[in-house]
Amino acid sequence: MLAIAVARYMEEAEKESSWIRRMFEQGLKLKQEYGAENVADFSIGNPDLEPPPEFIEALKKHASDKGIHRYMPNAGFVDVRAKVAAWLRKEYKIDFGYEHVTMTIGAAGAMNIVLKTILNRGEEVIIFEPYFCEYKFYVENHYGKPVVVKTTDNFEFDFDSLNEKINKKTRAIIVNSPNNPTGKVYSDRELKKLSKFLEEKQNELGSTIYVLSDEPYREIVFDCKSQSITSFYNNSFMVYSWSKSLGVAGERIGYVATNPEIDDKRIFEKLAFSTRILGFVNAPALLQKAVADVLGIKVDVNIYKKRKEIISKGLRKAGYEFFEPQGTFYFFPKSPIPDELEFIRKASEKLVLLTPGIGFGRKGHFRISYTVGERTIELGLERMQELINGV
Ligand SMILES: Cc1ncc(COP(=O)(O)O)c(C=O)c1O
């Protein structure tokens, strides 16, 4: 028999995130056994709302455009980048031109081309916990070292902890607002305070500290506006994808908008080179053309808002402790027993699937993703009430 040879890193990395696979497999098994309609699957953050009709029309319209399906500049079509830049100029009052916009394979592709462009081997990237679990892998893909900094009980920046972890090797920090898994939307005040802190640190350390502002949930907000730290901090990248705003996560389309005031202006073209050498080559041609036609159009966020309100009411009535989300489609409540893995196991016995806080770097919590219909939500809430009564 042939030896199976996979890189050691792959074995290790997969072990660390094996709970994702376990949960997915368990979900499939339960659905097969009990019927999908009887399982409240709150585990996967897969946007379930269909894309707006304008987007489908744009896809159809551009499918027969002559010459668009070929290779193109690695950063994407110039006309598409110009439209995105013009839209961003209006929304954020930042002087973006087409040359500052690189079209990408979603936010995930965007994060990877930025990290490829800025990281030297062994340099550190700060991520705040609780964090989107893929960040660690993205940093390690480019031989960087993820450094986890805790946030407060209310998920605010903890400047003392940040100060302890920041040093000459810190090359970047990742800010995710609206936040997965907490649903927190950072305020103007918090983002300005962080910017000022980082400006001072850059001066003190004599080095560049970049901010990657990961904003794929920007439009999924309730009664507030999502601000971008790129409005306050020059050495910054705005990372975006249409996965959530248009409900097209499978189509893989997004961008990086690099702050025009960034210190090292070589970055703009280096991002295009990273797109090429990582093997992405360019973002999907048809998708670029389609999204450029529907800038500002989004799924009906009121549907998410209504679901959020139902869950909020249900969890409160049941006696769960939780932070009231201001955006995204997640809740990140405290587990009613300290060991959230045990709680999640009990929940799955009642056919409710949740994600453990440990996967986001914060134990004692669990994540609810409400990319499911109201009937499933009601079903899940009833069982979560029974669960808390039983502990
Ligand atoms: C915080 C965060 N960043 C990035 C991504 C990746 O987004 P995309 O699938 O659009 O590349 C996700 C996806 O869920 C996310 O939650």
C-alpha cells in the first residue's frame, strides 16, 4: 500500500478545528435520523436569504457580454474597481480611486492577499477573542504568528491587554465589525480610540502596524450604522465581501480597498501580485460585473432583525445571559453551565445544534447562528428553555 503523505501542518491544523467537522457530521446524522424539519440547526453561518432579483438580472445581462470571460488584470476590471471606488468615496469620504481597489475571492481571499503582501516570516498579527476561527489559519498560511488578545466581558477592546501583546514584531491587527461571533458593532468612539492608540504605538516602536478591517457583515446591522476604522487610520485595509449582503457566499466575490494614505504606496500593485501568485489569478469575471451593477442593494435585513428579536425575547425569557447583538446573524450567549461542550452535547440530544465558544477562543459561551427560518427558531427556543430548566 502507498504511504499517505500530507503536510504535518495540515494534520495539526485540522485537529485543532476538528469540532467543526464533528458538528457538521453530527448535524447530518441527526437530520437523517429525525428529519431535517425536526432539527434546530443553529451551527452554520450560511446566509439563507435568496439574492435580490436585481443581482440575478445583472448576472443574466452580463453573461453574454463580449470579451469579459477572458483573463484580465489581476486586480480586476478597471471599470468595476472604479465603480466600487466611487461608491466608497461617497459612503466613507475616503479618497479611493480604482487603483486602491483589488477585487477578490470573497473576504477570505481578501484577507489572504493582504497577509501575503505585508507579512515577513515570524511577524505577529493580533486577533481579538472571541474571533472568527479561520483568522489563525490565514495568518499561518503566510508564516505569520497569530497573537490572541482578550476583550472585556462586553467584547470591548481591552487596551491594557493589547498594550502587553504589541511589540516590534507586530505587523498587523485584525478588527472585525460587525463581529462574528458576538454581533458587536464597534462605535465611532471605540474605533477612534483604537486608531489613536495604534498611531502612538507606531511612533513609539518606529514600525508600521497595519489594520485589516474585516467587514463582511457591514450591511447586516440593526438600528445602527457600521463604521469602518479605515476612516480614522491610514495604514489600513477595508476587507469586504458580498457573501452576506447579497446572500451569495458560494459565488466568492469581494474586495480589498486600501487606504490611499497608506505609508507604503507600493502596496497597491503588490496586492495584485499576491492575487496572482496565490493562484487566485483574478476574482470571477461575471461576478465582478454583476456586483458593480447593484452596489448598495442588499437582502431584506428586516428578516434578520425580526429573527434577532424573536431569539432575544426567547433567550431572555428562558434566563440566558447574553450580549444584545447590534448586527450579523449571531448570538454569543453564556453557557448556563461552565463547560459549554457538555451543554452543547445536551443541546444536541434535544436536536438543537450550537457552536462551542472554544472554537472562537472564548470558553463558557456558545454561538447561535440564525440563518434558519422562524419555525426552526421557535422550535429551537422551546427546547433551549427546557434545557436551561434542566441544568
Ligand atoms: C468574520 C468573517 N470574516 C470573513 C469571512 C469570510 O467571508 P467570505 O466567505 O465572504 O470570504 C467570514 C465568513 O463567514 C466571517 O464570518
